Amino acid sequence: MTIDETAERVIPLPPEQVAAYAMDWRNDPEWTQGIREAALTREADAGGFGVGAEVTRTAYFLGKRIDYVLRVDTYEPARLLDMVSVAGPMPMHVTYTFAPHPRGTLARIQVRGDAGGYYRLAAPIMARKVRSSITKDLRDLERRLSEPPQSTDTP
């Protein structure tokens, strides 16, 4: 069964600011549902993060630990990040887009995947959970970016 879920939200901040935070894998555990850890496990061909880079994520979904690797397929800073799973429990494609909007940024997340094997039975539940999760991700992204900076000064 194929899963194809999209969520979008207008965030009242410039696209460059929203995209810079959302596209930085180090922030994944802060705003992305279920992700406990994220690590850059392969740099892009040109070094650092970009096309060809791989990010390993550890998440929990339906109470089960899932480790998966996403390879950056398309990377256009401040506009588009498209990633394809190269290791994990099911084939998956995750796309983040950020576009100017009169009230800030139209942020969109699309998750497509093929729920086979163990996950085939849970596919209808997974689709609802993915939709709910990415909707909450965008709410959390806005909340994170709207919070005042944390002071690192200690008395």
C-alpha cells in the first residue's frame, strides 16, 4: 500500500529563516515527531550537507524503534529539500518545501512511502499517523522558531 501524505502551514517568518532551521539535520529531534537522534553519516560529494549527503535518524513509530537513512536527492537552500530512504524498514521519500507567502512562509512537508511486509497491515493507521505527525511537525517548527532565544549566560 502506498502512503502519500502532505501537510502545510503558513509560518509568519521569512522563508530563509524557516528553511535554514528545518533543513539543518541537527535540529530534527527538536521539531520532528518521534525522532530521538539524527546524525550526518555521509557528507555530500562537495563536503558537508547537500546532494548525496546521508542523515541517519532514530525514531519511534507505533511504539517500535526505527533506524533509517535518508539521502539528499535535491537541495536548494531556502526552498527545497528532497530526501530518499536508502536504508530502513520501508522505501520512503520526504520532501520539505518553503515558499514566500504574504504572511511569511508557506512550509510544506510531503511523505511518500510503500508500506510493505510488517507495515502493510498497519498502512491505514500509518497514513493517519504520518498525516498527524507532519501536521504537528509544522506546528512545532513554528513554535520553535517563535520562541525567544535561550540565554546561555549563567550567573
